[in-house]
Amino acid sequence: MKIPRDVGGHDLVKVLNRYGYEVTRQAGSHIRLTTLQAGEHHLTIPAHDSLRIGTLSAILTEVAEHLGKEKSQLIAELWG
């Protein structure tokens, strides 16, 4: 499955809530998320209206690795 286009930082925060990610803090235009599911993990997401495809891909790769899933499976679960 392809990575969706026009996903904003706040939209990504909402869909990552499914995996236990919660906003820890926000400094300027960056949102810090933390989850305790499958061990502690931190993410920093830009709070932009539309994330660049490379940035979104890197974030999804990091989440998939932490959760022990394939990236395509994660994308299908989030936007399938």
C-alpha cells in the first residue's frame, strides 16, 4: 500500500493514538509523542499542515520497527 499524501502532523498524532502514542509535550512546531506499548518509544513529529513524504515515510518506518510490523502492514492498518 502506498503512503498517503497530504497527511498533517496533527492528523498523524490522531492515528498513532491507536498504538498508545500520546502527546508528551509540544515545543514550537514539533510535537513529542511517547508510547509504553512494546517498550518505551519517543517520536518527534512536525506540526505542519502537510508532512513531506520523506518525513512521513521515516516516521512510519520508525513506528513499524518499534511495533515489530512491516511498514506496509502499518500503513494498511492506519489508512486501509
